[in-house]
Amino acid sequence: MPVVKCPHCGTEKEFSGNEFRPFCSERCKLLDFGAWADEEFALPAETQSMTDSEIDELEKALGARSE
């Protein structure tokens, strides 16, 4: 059976039969979830600025949908 490292603490644990996989325990699973909830992890994103004409187009399109 494959053995994998817990993404939170690095402990090696069998992958098969582990109800908390890929984590080694419920504790590591909850700690990781808490870190995501506290926004400690984030996916990289590119920020883009919209021009005034693009904003006007978007507002116009949204206004037409709500009517």
C-alpha cells in the first residue's frame, strides 16, 4: 500500500484505509481547514484594472438583465 506524507505535518501514513487522507489525522485535517478559513493560504491571482468604458458596459449589461 502506498505511503504518503501528511501535507500539514509531514508524518508518513498509509494512504489506503485512512479516512482523513491525505492528512494523517483529523487534527491535521482541521488545522489545515482552519488555515484556509483564516485566509493563510491563497491562490495566486492577477489583478486587472477596468477602464471606465468597460465599467459602463458592465453596468449597462447588468441593468438590462435586472429589467
